[in-house]
Amino acid sequence: MRTENESQRMLATLKRHLKSRGWTAAKIAHRLQIGEATAKRWLSGKALTIDRLTALANLCDLSLVELIRESENTPANLARELTLAQERALMADEFLALMFFTILSGYPPQETAADFELPQAMVENALAKLERLALIDRLSGGRVRAMVDRAVIWRKAPMRQLFETRMKAQFMAIDFAAPETAYASEVVKLSAQGAAALAELIEEYRRKVQALAKNDRETSHLPASWYTTLAVMRPLDLSGLERLRG
């Protein structure tokens, strides 16, 4: 029989997977043909039988055994935000940030080291720093796990500045006229409520990209390369209309 803490860890692991796949209580209710209130009770751990737990896990392409195994190796409460000190430490060390982001995305340090041809001593030093910052937990057999939820929200200035100085240039250099460039753009008129909903859609897109990458990693036998993607919204700059009015 599983203890209450073990059950809580399993439920927390399941809920992270469901959220990353975009499964809201309403969507779960529709797919499993149950009431939304029932879905919410299950997600809170009430009346959650083995069969019901299995049905929820199947929505994320997880077997019950896989869910149990992962929950046994996953902290119950992952941080949803980094502290200001943690963000500043990552901002100050580009390589440290790279190691953290790849671990957060589920890639073992050994794979990152091989892909980027990194010296082992350099990787080991970064892992030690990340552990001291309470951003990762080091396990047996050279394994590591992030102590931060993958859906972490970047609200503080340091990480936004890191993107500004390190990543922005890559996106600004994109040739949008090139046929191989994949992008989508839209112009819409929104209220403050609509803009907030659009911001949540961007977060949902990020979660779907994470789920796609995980599925591709587990099912594809083709060689893989590193990609970066950006979803962004901003008020439309209408200054160019002055030229047309003139």
C-alpha cells in the first residue's frame, strides 16, 4: 500500500504531465465523458481509483508503471519561479544557463556535453554550481533532475535580460523571406481581457512544444538537432501610418 506522501507525489507528477499537454478539467471531462466537477475531484485526489488514475495517465501517453516510476524519482513540490539570486547567477554565467535549461528540458548533462563537445570538467563545475543554487538535485549513476517546474514563469528582470543579450540576436537574424523559415503572424484587435487570454495561449504553446519534444525524443529514431522557438505578442506600432497619411 502506498503512503499518503507517495500518492501525493504520483498525483503531482500526473498533474504536471496533464498541464504540459494542455489537459484542463473541461477537456478531461469531455474526453472521458464525465462531468467537469468529477474531473476536478479526480485531479484533487478525491475518488481517484487505480482505473481512473490509469485513464488520466493514458491521456499523456503514460502507463501506470511509468507514472509510478517517475513519481518515485521526482520531488513533490517543484518551484514555479526562480529567486532573484538564482536568476542573477544564471544571468552572470551563460554556460551555467545553458546547462540549466537543457536539464530543465529533460536532457541529461552527458548528452548535452556530447552534443556541444564540452569538456567533462566544465560540465562537472556547472553541475556543482547548479546544485549549490538548489536548481538541480544530483542522483546516483550521474543522473540529475531539475528542482524547478518545467513550466517555470520568467517574471524577474535577470532572465529577461539574459534573453535580450543572448537569444534576441538569433531571432532578429532570421530571414523571414526564406522558404525554409517557418513562422506565423497575425494582427488582431483585443481588449485587456483578450490580451490576457492571448498571453495564456502563448504559455500553452510553450507547453505543447515541450510535449512534442518529449514525444519526439521517445519515439523518433532519426538524428535530432537543437532548435529554438519564440512566441511573442506586443501592441501594434502604428507610427508607419504617418507616412501614409502624409
